[in-house]
Amino acid sequence: MTATLFSASVRSALNRWFVLLLLVTLTLTLAGGYVTYDSHVDGAETVTEQQTVGTWTVESEFEHGATVSRDTEVFSAGERLSNRSLYFTTASPELDGTYTVSHDNTEGNAAVTSTNLSLVIRAVEERNGNQVVHWQTRDSLDTLDAVEIADGEAATTTVSVDIPTILNRTEAIQNDLGAAPGQTEVLLVADTTVESSVNGETFTDTRTDRIEIVPGQSVYRVSTTTAGETPYDATEQVTRTIEPTRLELYGGPVLCVFGLFCMAFLGTARWRGWLAVTDRERVRNEFERARNDFDEWISTARIPDADDRAPVPTDSLVDLVDIAIDSDRRVLEDGDQYAVLVDSEIYTYTAPPTVDPLASPSTRDTEPTVEDREGATASLSSLLFTDSTDNADVTHPDENEPSDSNDG
């Protein structure tokens, strides 16, 4: 039956991978059954999840600037310089730092903030990847205590530091200590605490922001480090129902039925012998694969008579192609006959006959064997090849009975 549907190569592959295919179809069946049970029997699923019901966001920033104190060729007295990486000590000796804290609450609730601004002068040094502080002083510059900030609003405070004064103070400390280890750092530090609530849940944000100053007699460099924006989410548990999808409702049964059908088909085909491949079919299939693989070495042409060349039959088309490759010749194809002409020899091969797919396995097994064809080819004296059609119709008598082959 399946011989009319599948070629010998397909049946051979089904036989070779039968166990694996059976396991795959079993897996499909089980998967389809599970999805079907889960969607039709268990039905809708109730899950509990954490859902965000509100968000509170806190943000802080440091801005800095200096006012030019005297006229120069490039700056005018009173000119404002802002957020530069470098300022000139004699032209703009006083640095202003403006600190801002803002927040945003999805429920519109206000926030309460407390900020302490201080000036830190210290000597630091890097050792083995760690920062060592040799000495440090801290002076409080300004304090914001429990300041209420409306939603979307900000609290701002500004402080000033005099760079020449800092340089004189640093020099006095070093003279007092009798040493100047490490590098001098000047920090304008803001320690801040902000508190607010969202959906009845209270959040507290604690942060430290700073302006870093590297002072010098001629110039001083400035950079900022801030915590930036920090969000806080208020969540609550919510319960929702997940309905089965259309794919689960209909795909599961279809997958299960398909798997069962494939298992039944494979089992029936194997049991009834529908996947059987005869030796004749296997030989023909191997030949056809070789013919396709070595097509570039084969040319269709009339094969000349042997004449004085000695016929040398080969066992397979692969052997004949190997001879052609080694001798740099072409394989000539004339119907079912193949040949390679090399000097005084002509190497030959006769393709196995095709097998009628509608014939029963027993009928297909009665076709001539490869040995029969090779014997017929080797016994040629005046003819190079036998006709493939006649060869396929020859009936080989039993070895114990007299042979009538010479009558033909």
C-alpha cells in the first residue's frame, strides 16, 4: 500500500527512524492531551499578582557658578559664569552652589525634606585601590529642616565658598601638621532626607550629593556627583482570571488527535509490512542517489563498441565514477548503460532495473539480482552490454534444473 505513496528512500528513512518518530508522536499526543485537559477541565485560572498602583519619584541636582569680580580682556566685571568645569581663581574667586530637591507623586501628596549643606576640606590618597583620608574638616553652611514640598514643586538653597580663603586655610592646616600628604579636596556636600506617601504606603529617600572642587592659586576645577532620579512604586496584590486562549481550546485536541493518528499509522504500517524495502529497491535507491550525486561527472552519449578494448565490469556506479575521476575521463551514459573509456580498457556498469511500486514485495524480490547482471555482462564477447529491458524479463531457472539460457 505505502509503496504507492512513498518511495523506497522514504520507506527506508521511516524504518531507520521508526523508534524516534514513535517517541515524537507520543510526545505530541501527551502534550495535546495535557493542553486539552488544562483548558477544558481546569478551565480558567485565577492568579494573584503584584500591581503598581502609584509611583513617587525624587530627584536632586547641584548647579554651580561664579561672578567675575574684575574686568579682564576676556571677561567683564559682574559677568556670570555657570556650570563650567574650570574657573579662574583671581577673576572669579567665589563659587556659588545651588542645590535643588524636587519630587513627583502620582497621588499628588506633598513631601517633607531635610537638607544639611556643609563644606568639607580634606587630604586624600589612593593606596592599593582604597582611598585613605589623612585629615578632614567639616563646616555646616546651611540647613533645611522639615520643609514641605508640594507635588511637582522643588526646594532650593544656595551657598557660597571663597576659594582663596580655602587655599589659605589648607595651607595653615598643612603648616600646623608640618606635612602635606596626598591631594587636597574641597567638597560641598548635601545630605538630604525626603519622605512622602503613595496609596497609604510611606517612603523615605536618603541621598548624598556633592560638588567636588580642586582648588589652585590660578584656577580651580569643579565637578558634580548627584543621586539623580529615584522612583518608588506602591504595589498591592490583585487577583485576576486568565481564560484559556483559542489556541489552547482547539489546538490541544487537534494536536492530540494528530499524534494518535500518526502513532496508529506508524504502528499499522510497521505491523503490516507497508514500510518494507526489498533488496532490489535498496540497490536501485543507492544507484539513484549515486546518479544524482555524481551528475557532474556523467555525460549522455552513445557508448561506442568495445572493438579492441577489454571490457571491465564494475560493481557500482560509484566505482565507475572513481575510475573516471582517477583517469580524468567522463562517464558515458547510454540508457541504463554506463562506461568509461581508458586506453585499452572500457569500464562498464549496468544500472539495476526499476521496481514497479505497485508490485507486491514477493514479486519485486523475483527480479534479477546484481550478480545475475554482472554475470551476463562478463560473458559478453561480441556485445558490450545487454539490453536492460530484456535483462529485467529473464527468468533465472533453479540451479538444480537444466539451463535454457543458450536457447535465446
